[in-house]
Amino acid sequence: MAVRLAALAHPARIEILKHIAASRFCCCREVVDHLDLAQSTVSQHLKILVAAGLVRFEPDRQRSRYEVDRAALAGVSSSLATLVDSCCPEPAERK
């Protein structure tokens, strides 16, 4: 979970995830055009998201495709909810 949360810790990676999710899948160039970041910067962010298992990479001849792994994101959400519940239980109702 730490690797996935670390991957989500950068605002640009959050925006990349949102853009890919809205498009279902896209190539690096489309992300570059959307965020107005250097291609090398976007590539590095995508590499981190892929390594964390949050984005799937599929080579496609001239344009590689990226797709959000929705099950992995749901797993992060579930793990975080479990962590919060174990660390910060709801206080018992006051009588």
C-alpha cells in the first residue's frame, strides 16, 4: 500500500490518473497536451504509476496506451479505509 500511496502523493500524478480515467485510455502525448508538462516529466510520472500498479501499460506500435487499473485504485481505497478504522475508531456514543 505504501508504494501506491507514494505514487499518489504527487499532484501531477493525480491529474494524470483523472485524465486517463476520463478518457478510458490514452497515450503519453495526450497527457502531455492536457497537462502542459514536458514529455519526459509525464513519462516519468507514468512510469511511477505503472510500477505502483495503478496504471496498466500496453505497447501499441507507434503509440503506447495507458489505462487506469480501477481494481487497484479500489484496493487502495479499501486498504486506507481499513487503516483509518483500525487507527481511529469511532468514539462510543456518550450517554
